Amino acid sequence: MGEFLAALAKQKGITAEEVERQFFDTARPTSLLKRFETPSEVAAVVAFVASAQGSAIHGAAVRADGGVIRSIF
């Protein structure tokens, strides 16, 4: 994703950070995080769900999406 953002930024003549900001302003305005998750953040969710601390989570969809969907209601 980093390489894609860098290439798009170069094409548009702006920074990768600006490309990311524009993406979340236009394509994902409901995102609470307003940035892409890092691999370590996603790994932390996976590690939690797979750990003993996540043992109460059975059959639930767990999303590491930065809060794009605020609620199911």
C-alpha cells in the first residue's frame, strides 16, 4: 500500500500523506481513525482474538477497519 500511495502521490505531484488524507475525506469519510491501519495494529487484533484473552469471542466477525462502519444499527 505504501508503494501505491507513493506512486499515486508522485503522479499527482503531492505527498503520500496528502493522498491518504484525500482518500479518507472522499472515499471513506465515516472512518473514525482517518488513516490506514498499520500491519502491527492488525496483528495485535489477530493476536488478541487467537489468545486466551479472546476466548469469549466465538463466531463473531472482528474488524480491524479503523472504524469505517460506526454501528450495525
